Amino acid sequence: MAEDADTIVDVHYQGLFTPTPLMYFDGVKASVPYTVVKKMNFHDFIPFLEKLTNGRCRDVYYCPHEVRLSEGLHAIQNDCDFNEFLEDMNEKKRFNVYVDHHHEPLFDWIQEEEADLEDEDLVSIDDIDSILEDGLKAEHVEDDEVISLKRNFNDPFLNKLCPI
């Protein structure tokens, strides 16, 4: 059992979830002691987050620290979810809370990621080159281009297009 004084809740907000692998980019992080959070109920927690993040917090999730989002993400949508979150906090020293400002289909993305991982497990090591139907071989070539997912929050056009 984690000591209350040592347990931290890291609240991540103003960021963006991205799929495959599920990650949270360009967010702001605020650390809150568990002793503050454990005194609340769900109906206190959401207004607390809204005041902390200076915005609406409709979609809130938590995940244990150092656990992949696709493996440990849980929604906090009601008192039952919040109580489960508090119970899980008793077992760990650090938890992450994520605010999704864009209402993304996170659990659909998790299912797609799991399906992709299962498909990768089915591919044999010998399948480095593909054989086309007419018997021609095609080699797999990796992309050299890296696409940055950094979002510019100071761009008026993008802020109108995707408000936070």
C-alpha cells in the first residue's frame, strides 16, 4: 500500500491523444498530492480539474504510471469509476490522469492497436518479402520521412479549427 503523502496524481491536459500506439502529446502536466484527491468525490473532482486546467473536462481518464495507455487506460465518468480510481491509487505511488479535450474514440483506438499487435504475431519471420499473385516479388521498404506531431498552439487559424 502506498503512503498517502508520497502518492502523486499527474494531471495531463491541453494535449492531444494519438493512435497506434496510443499516446498523449504536447500536454501540460500538473502534479497533485493524493491527499488532496482522496478527500473528493466524483462531483468535486471534475470541477477541481476544470479549475486546474482552465477548461471543460468532459472526458477524463486515468492510467497507472509506467503502464502503456493501451493496457491501463480507464475512464472516470461517474462515482463508481472515481471510487475505483481511488482504490487503484492505494496500490501505486503515482498515477496519470488525462483530460481529452477533443472527445477522441480512445477505446476504439485501443481495440485497433490490439488487433494490429495480434496480426503482427501471426506474420512469420520468413515473410520479409511478399510474393504477388503473378509470382513477382516485392520488397518491403521502410519510410525515411518522419512526421512531427507537434501542434502549434499559437496559430490563430488552427485554434479556430481545433479549439481547446
